[in-house]
Amino acid sequence: MTAGNGLSIALLASNRHPIKQPFAGGLEAHVWHLARALQARGHRVTLFAADGSDVRAADSALRVQAFSPSAAAAADSSMQPRQFLADHHAYLTVMTDLSAIGPTSFDVIHNHSLHYLPVAMAPALGVPMLTTLHTPPTPWLESALAVSKGLGSAFVAVSKHTAHAWRHAVRPVGVVPNGIDLRAWPSGAGGPDLVWFGRLTPEKGTHLAIAAARRAGRRLHLAGPVSDARYFRDAIEPELDDNTRYYGHLDQAALADLVGSCAAALVTPLWDEPYGLVVAEALACGTPVVAFERGGIPEIVGPDCGRLVAAGDVDALAAGAAEAATLSRADARDRAVAACGITAMVDAYLQHYRQLVTVPGYGEYHRGAA
């Protein structure tokens, strides 16, 4: 444990993706910023994430353990897909290790993974755990809650929308909105064009942003990792031209420059986005947002900094882009400063950590319908 007032904190992230720039997604960016902010406040951070993570993001690491079944086991009819087995083994190993070393090594464990085993095995840890719910309910996590009865972990969600979505399975669920380092997303001068950034995958609706930009008569800049190669090949790549440009997977500084140079950002989720990190990042750059009204996004976007339109409505998205381009960039930045800064997020998490450490039973919850 850490001496003085500092805490020793284990952060559990994805075993598939390293915590480094350019980030594979919003969850990886979130954990990286949280880890560095906790370190800056004098806490010791140990990180569980894929090999290749930024060594500066933590004081030490819990290694992801690989597993290869024997030829006989792989040929068995019960053999699962190799990625499923790799995930299962990685989390089974780290949770078993934490149950052995946790009480003498850590004050608190903060679970950001989307895997079921950390929740299912939380009662065996001997050290309090906080689980952040980054997604809508999944069958695997609901199963883990049914097994563990929710004991061993407290729960927070990244938005009120996400907390409400989980009310049937776990409560109470606190709300700690994601926060970004506002210094890393400086306000830009803007310009006439539109921008879309994030993971290029069908549920993010990149193809609808392309259609809306064309209807609005504006050039569109795209940036982000290709998470679905077939989607990119079939739906995005054929649409690329001088007015629809793809810049690849940019590092954070280059992405901030691109976002800050545009009139408005299009946000087009085809699912209920739990929070909407790209919304916060665009607003911090002073770039108003035009977004489908889904998930946690309406908790961030108001009429002073953007426009919300019906999900899937390309015409409304195009019209909203024209309106958003006339909004005050200073007001957009002010909204990010007021609602999306990392300082408030870290303060809230530290409050939860200290309650877990000092208040017996804080991590338990009562099951039942609302």
C-alpha cells in the first residue's frame, strides 16, 4: 500500500488493447487519462491492459497471461473461439492473482473491463472494488451479477442514461461522467468544413455522416481506427473523394488540430451511446456538435453548443450542421469546461475509493425492481 494519503490502485482495462496513443477507443483513452491523473495526485497506479501499453500511464503492470490449448483440447467439440478463450484465461488469471495479492498490495481495485469475470469473482478479492459501467446491459455481465449477488463491488455509470439502463440488475448505481484533459483539446479557429471522428464501425454510423455532409454541401473530414474492415471497404472507402477525406488513426494532438479547424462535428451513433467521449472532445475544441439524440449524448449537448436530431435522420443532420456552424465557439468550449473536465471526474472517483476503503459494506447493493 502507498504511504501517506496516497492510495494503491489497480486499474483493470481491456486485455485486448494497449493503453497508448492513438487509442483503440474511448475506453482506452479514458483509462489512460484517469491513470495519469491519479499518478499526478500522488497515488500509485497498477494497470492491467494489453502488452504495449504506455509505461508512463502506470507505476507498474499486471501482465496479461496468454493461453494456448493443447491439440487434443483444441480438437474437442466444446472448444470455443480462440479470442473468447484468450479473454477468459486473461481475466481468470488476473482475478485469481488479485484474490491472492490484493489485500496486501492494493487499497482498491477499479474495474473498467467489459468482461464478466471481474464482477463474478469480486466477492473473493478481499479488497474493495469499484466497477464503472461503460456499456448498456450485456447478458454476460448480468449473469455475473446474478452469480455474485453484486457483492464485492460498488458500481457507477458514465451517464444517467447508462445508470438507468442498469437499474433492473444493480443498484444503487452512482454516476461519474467521463472527463477529458481540457488542455489536450484546445479551442481551434474553426472553418467551413465538418468533421467526424471515432471508430469506423457500423454502429457508429459513419456512412450517415457522409450522406449528411453531402446534403449540406460541405466537405467532411474523417479520422479514427478502422474497427470493421468490411464496413470500411464496402461503405466508406467507395465514398472517399476530394470532399470526403479520411486521415487515418491520428494521434491525439493531430486529431485535436483537425477537430478544432472545423465548423461542426457530426456524431452519428446507431446505438445508445453510453456517454459520448467524442462530443466532449469536440466541444473542448470549440467545435459545436450535431448528434443523434441517443444514449447519454443529450446530457452533454444543449442548444448553446450544438443540435440534437432524431436518430437516423440524415436530412435533420444536414440541417443541424448548418445551424451548428453559426453557434458560438466560445460557448461550446465553455460547455466542455463546465461539464466535461477530468478534474471533477477524478475527484468523484477518489471519493468513491475512500468510501470503499473506510466504510464497511459500501460496495454492496440491494437487488430488486425499481
